[in-house]
Amino acid sequence: MNFYKRLLLLVSINLFAFGSFAQDAVNNYKYIIIPTKYEFLKANDEYQLNSLTKFLFNKYGFTAFFNNETLPADLQSNRCLALYANVTQIKGGLFKTKLQIDLKNCDGKVIESSQVGESREKSYDTAYTMALRDAFETFQYMGYVYEPVSGASQSVVPVTETTPVTSNTVKENTTTVAASASVSNTVKSTPSAVGETETLYAQALDKGYQLVDRTPKVVMVLLETSKADVFVVKGSDAIVYKENGTWYYSHNDGTSVNSKTLNIKF
């Protein structure tokens, strides 16, 4: 069996493994539910942090609601279609405000945790906002697309309502927007459009990497396999692998196999 056939076999095995754990992927949940109050704060939507959480999830491609809003019919009958967001303040770090976002399923299992967002600002209002935005980089670059799991069994739990939030409108901070306007969570390039001499930069994700160009635009997302230096390209019938010190992109459309070298900086 030649090297490429072994790679295809490996990819098939790993795709099957990914499917077996599909319900543990953020993409397999349709909604995000935001609480009206976080435990480390004293009041509903204090510093508009809850509103900002909802705003940023929606901005980065998710469908987010407060837990006291009128919810879609399918979510009303089955709350397990959603992940439940919570923001916690992380202790430690002199003169730093540190926040982390957790997404839990309806059984309370943590499906995804963000990086720890940090700020050295002295004002609570500014510090919490900046730390939350920093933590949200995890979800900004995730490339979320809802992918329902066919035949997946999820327990049906009714949705309850809580005290209304005091404010659910958040205005963009123009300084932050200007700083992040060039970054997008949507893949705008295609692997085939990338030249072999163009440098791509690998940014670590929870279970793989995203490759960005100099713009920076997300070119492709690489998913880990059980074999070192072999990745499945998310949303494509392709793999990226390293052989003899060189990275290769190989695509199989069912009729032909096309390969090209990639210049990747990790």
C-alpha cells in the first residue's frame, strides 16, 4: 500500500471517529443561551457584559438568545439543541482582569472553553469589556457552522425563564472594531486559490489549526488526526500532511487527485 493510500485509509478512520463524538462538537448545537447575570457580578447585565456576550456570539456566526427571551419553537421543546454560556472571573495575575467563557450542554458538560481573556485596565467597565473580547478570540476564529447530527439522541428538557435583563443593546466600541476589522471568522479564500509560494500562518485551535494569510484571512481549518503531521481539511475532501519536511495539500474529488505544496509557518 503506497503512502497516499495509507493516508486516505487513515483519514477515513479518523472521520469515522469524529462522527462518533460529533455531539461533543460546538458545531452540532444550533443555539447559544446567555444568562441575564453572571455570578461574579452583582446585578443583571452589569457593565452590559451579558449583552456584549450575546452580541459577540451573534457577530461571529452563532445564534444567541438571552434565557428570558421568546425562543424558537424547536428550542422550546428541546433545550438540548443549545449550548449554555457562562463567563467566570479567573483569579490570579497581579493588576489583571481575567475572564473565561464556558459552553455547556443541557447536561452541564463543558463542550468548549475559551482562552483566558486579559486586561490591565483599572476601570472595571473597560477591563471587563476588553477581557471578554480577548476571550472571544476562541470563538471568533472557530468558523462555526451549524451541523446537525443525524439520528443523534438528545434528552428533551423544557426551557425556563428568569428575570428580564436590564439592557440587551450593545454598541460597538469603535476602537476595538478598527483594530479587528481585518480579521474574519469566515473562510474567505479557498485552498485552491492559494499560491504554492504564499506563506500561511498556523493559529492553534482546540483540536487543530486554522491557516491564515497575510491579510489575515482564514484560508482553511485543519482538524487533527491520530497520526502526527496529518490533518483533515474541514469542509473539504482533502488532507494536509508533511512528508520529508514539506507540507502538502491533497484533494480527492472522486475522479482525480490534485496535490500542491504549502508553505506553512507554525
